[in-house]
Amino acid sequence: MMQDLHTNMGNGGITFCSWNVKGINAPIKRGKVLAHLKALKIDVVFIQETHLKKEAEHRLKAKWIDKVYHSSFTHKSRGVAILIRKGSAFKHTSIITDSD
């Protein structure tokens, strides 16, 4: 699982992480992933292959997470999410979505 975790310190001291979790429907795995990300103190996390449906988006929320942006899976794609840590220097200015 950890071989798919990539972190980077961006300009201005914001930390970024990209992680293909290969599914986080299972409560134990989801808990471990979120606990590990909290311990790393990542500011912006890009998660691929969440395998979560739209109605399960709330499962990505935690006390240390300020914002969750999620695209649920379909039969062709398996879902992605962006998690923003509370207190990070991230500033939301706009959302651009496609019609699908």
C-alpha cells in the first residue's frame, strides 16, 4: 500500500501527497490511510482509486480535514478525492467541473 504514496513540498511550504489507495471502502483500511496522512501532516492530498460512491463521500471526513472534493466512481473510473488539511495555506477560489 505504501509504495503508491508520493509526497512533495511545494512553494510556500505547502505539502502535497498523491496516493493510489486501490479502494478505501473497508473501514479498517480507510482508518489506516487517514491516520497515516494525519501523522504525515500533509496539507493537500490527492487520492486515486477511492472506489467510493457519491453517497459514501462523508467517509473521507475527519477532524483534521477542512475540505473534501470527491468524484465518485462509475463503471469506467474508480473515483478520486482531494483532501485539504485544516489550517493549511490553501485558499479555495473556484470550482471547474465537466458535465459528466
